[in-house]
Amino acid sequence: MVFIAALVAAILALGTAAGPALATARWTVRHPGTALACWAGVIVGILASVTGLVALALLWPPAPGHGLLERFHSCLADHAHGGLVWASLTSGALIGFCCFRATRVLPRLWRAVSRRRRHMEVLRLVARADDRNADVLVLDHPIPVAYCIPAQGRSIVVSSGARERLDVRQLDAVLAHERTHLRHRHHLVLLLLDLVHALMPRVPTLRRARTSVPALLEMIADDAAARRCGREALAGALRSLQPVVAPAGALAAAGAQERTHRRLARLEASRRPVRGARPLGWVTAAGAAAGPLALVVLAMAAVPLPC
């Protein structure tokens, strides 16, 4: 069947080839926002293709699901044969597998939200409000760290060691970096990516996305902070802050040491936009998402209804 073949081809292309191509492309460093849109389009395309393939496997005659529908349809007498029993059992197995994957995602989401809530509860007990910034909590600790965690009220955490080590412009750059994360809902992007990977952990593109997308989010926040406070101030802040692993549900200004080194090299290098990369990237992102979605809509419209 042409629709099944097309969806399988889309899954293979997006799930195996698109991830390595995006992860190794050099232009993504200069256009992280466009690269993030490409990743989003590819992931949406993968989800649409897999969903459409499962739906067709369940509903297209003589696929299992169509037999299940016919078994409960008024015209059952006209189609009563032994194959419907096996079709119904196969449909139940496929539906059960999908439900099993969903049961891995929901507890994961609950744990992430619970850890974030507990962390904020502890912070409100041990940290104090910053009298100069309405969205900052100051944690009395000598290690210079800064991170943000989505919450109502004060959602940026800066240690007293960071405030002592950073000058005014460097601290402003760190705050601008964290506010960009919060304003663009980068925490939600990472949470959704984690959930999608939990659903389909063996897809190569999704494994690549788990390492590439967080780096792109940091670049986007770096660019916003650099435009506001200057590259030198942000680079100096990154050198002064202690590289730490952010708490669950948080984004740190200085994350893993290797990633911080790459960010510093990017800030210190002279960068020129790659001509044509941005419009081509947005066209690629739109095509990666819209193509599978349109294919799924056409396939569902062509599914014969039970008689």
C-alpha cells in the first residue's frame, strides 16, 4: 500500500538520517534558533509518521483494527470468518503495546514536576529574596552558581559566591541568559523532548536530539545575553561560574564543563551568518513537519469504513 510505504520511508528518513545531518551541520552554531526549528519540525514529522502508521495498521482492511471494527459492526454476519479472530487479537496486542509505552511517559512527567516542586520548596526555606531583582533568589553558598527553574515569583537562583565574584555587567549577562530561558519556555522544550525520547528511545534522531537541543537552547540564551550586555561580559561570567549539573527541571548558566568550553569558543570567535541558511532551515523545518502530517491526513481520508 502506497501510504504505508510513504510513512515508513518518512520514518526512516527523519528517524535515522535527519538527526545526524542536523547534529553535524556547521551552520547550526551560527543560527541556533533556526536549527532548533529544524529539530522541532523533524520530531513533529516523526511523531506524525509513527502515529499515522499505527493508525493505518489498525484500520486499513484487512488490517487488524478494521477486522476489530467489523467484528462489532452490524454486518458481522457477512464477514464472519476465522481471520477476524486473529485480526482482533493482533489489534489488541498493538493497542496494548502503545498503552505500555504511554505508561512509561506519564510517571516520568509526574516525577519531573514533583522534583521541581520539591526543589522550589527547599529554596524558599534556605534562600533569600534579592532586593535588587524581583525575580532572583540569593542562596548563601561560596560556590559561584546560577540557574533558573520555572516557578511562580522568583525563579532565578544566584549564589552569594556568584554575586561576589561577578561584576555588575557580568551579573546582568547571567540574569539576561536565565530570563531568556524562562521567557522562551526552554524548560518545557526539554521536558517534551525527554517524554518523546521515552516513547521511542531507540530512534537515532531522538537520541541525537537529547544532546543537540540543550546545546542550542544555551546558544539562544547566550545570544540574547550577548546582545544585551556584550560578549565579553557573558564570556567573563561563564569563566567565573562553577560548571555544575543543574537540578532536576532547571537550566544552569554554566553547565557541563565541555559544553561551557564550546560556548566560550563560540562567543570569542568571529561569526558571520551563513548566507541562505536561515530561509533554507525554516523551509526544511516546515517541510519535515507538514509533509508527514499531510500524508497522514490523506491516508486517514482514504481508509474504507466498515460496511
